[in-house]
Amino acid sequence: MAKVTVRTRKNRGLEMVWKDPASGKTRSRKCKTNVTREAEREAAVLEAKINEGKEGYPISWSAFVNRARKEMYPLKSDHYTRTIDQVIARWNSYAENLGRNVNEIHARDIAGFRQYLTSKVRQETVEMYLRHLKALFGWGLKSGTIHHAPNVKISTSKKSDAVRKQIVHESAFVEIAQACRECRPNDHEAWLRFIEGMWACGLRINEALILSWDEGPFQFDLISFEYPVFRILAEGQKSYRDEFVPMTPDFHRWVVDCCGGDGQTGNVFGITVCRNRASNIVAEILTRAMGRRCTAHDLRRSFATRWAMKVKPAVLMRLMRHSDIHTTMKYYVILEAVDVAKVIWES
């Protein structure tokens, strides 16, 4: 961080002095006033501009992050900003000895960061972190905060979650109920109801935890339209936009049978633990029941796979709230394989 001070030079009056962040050389500039207090205020403004990269000098990583939190974060969802904070924390841990400004981060540093992440988290998490880091640099370029950004390469592997991840079928709930009793003997009924609800509604786990009958950013709306919908405020979902989303008939029937109908208030599922704790508990239950590693998000993937058999891609995209139809089309991979197998075996 550059520090700008005011000093008096013989026959020159007051001038501002600082160390160039790029070269390390001492630089000076004549003040516009001869009043010391006004000159100090002018120096403070110049110091802020230098540290924010507005005077043509490279911006430090910490100043870049602070500006992103001030200017970019208010435009994004809470989920997105939490992920960005995780990426920043990982980068700080990796690059604590680099001591570089943002414009001095190069492709070799990103490659080292990828290698560092690979030793800490799963491969899909590595790619997710790098996508968010690339988006952070992209915001810096568009906003003029930085004038150069490193090339962050993202894997273009054609992997499909629908194929690689576990699909939870309705027949598995006998084993899931038993796993609930083994993992959560004191409140197994509540967790079984929560897993059944997530399987039926297709919500992300953070959305299911805040799903409410009457308040909050994610709630039921049973009266505004002919059919029940989810009323979602921007801060309640990943895409950070207000919208109504259709509710599937099977989930509406399930929630009325298990949780009651009109007149209910408060949280729908009644699970009060934090998102990370809920994710770990659900993953433990599903893994025990299915005999292989599962996560809470497999319930959402199962919802998508199940409804891909019943509706067209455009409808499924709306149900899943995907921003890209290519994400939705992954869930039709299995259906194509089933259709081919049917032709082969019937020929």
C-alpha cells in the first residue's frame, strides 16, 4: 500500500511524496495549495487513488478485493458472494508469500493455484473456484479496476452429472429411512421428511432450509395463480433475480400430506441447522443408504432426471431455474441411452 506524505521544499512550497508501487522509486508532485491542512487532504485523496489503481499504478490484491466487495457484491446473491469469499480465502492462503499486485499475477501463478487446490478439494470444486476467480478478474476489467488479467483456463471436459453422480430412486427410501434411524436416532423422522421433501421439490439445500409458508426470500404462493408456485426474491437464489417458479403436483401433494395445507406459518421443513451442517448430515444418510458417496445435491439431480422423462427441455429448464439450456440437456443423456437400448432389445 502506497503512503503519500506532505513535505515542504525550499522555493517550491508544499509537495506530495510517495513510493511508486511498480518501480519502488520515490516520486513527488507539487500541491495545489500552500495551506498544510488542505495539502494533507489532497495527499489523502491521491493516496486512495494510487492504492485503488486509479492513477495508472497497479492495484494491490487487498485493495482489489475491497473494491470488489464494495462495488460488485451488492449486485450478486449471497450464495455467489460466499463462494467468492471462499475463493479469495484460498488464494490468500496460496499466495501469502507472493506479495504481488493484481497486474503481476500471471498464468503460472494460476497454474500453481490449480495445483494447490487439487491437493485440498475435489476436482469439480477446483473448476468451480477457478470459474469464480475468472469472473472476479472479468469484473475488474469491465469496471476499469484493473487493465490486465491472467488467463484462467477452465476444464472443457464433457462430464455429465446425470451420468457420474448417484440417482436416488423412490425405491431407495426404505434404505434411506433405515439410515436415518442409524445416523440420527433422536430426530430421524424430521431428517427423513426433509430428504423426502428435497427429492420431491428439486430445490438446492440452502433454498430448502429457508423455504417458508409466509415470509422470507423463498416461500409458497398458493393463491396468486391457478396453480401453486414458489415466490422467490433475488436474495433467495443463486441467479439473484426475483421470479415465480412452478411447483410440481407431486411435491404439492406431499407437502400438504406431510406438513399441512393452508394456514401454516414459518419454516416448511423445520430444520434449523446451518447449511454446511445440513449438507453433511444428508450426505452421511444418503451415503449409508446407497452404499456409495452421495451428497444432498444428488436429490436435486434425481428430481431433474425424473422430470426429464415427463417434460420437454424448456419446461425442465424452467423448473430447475438453469440459466443455460446446455446444463438442462445433460439430464436427457440417460433418456437417450434408454431409448437406444429399447430399440436394440426390441429389434
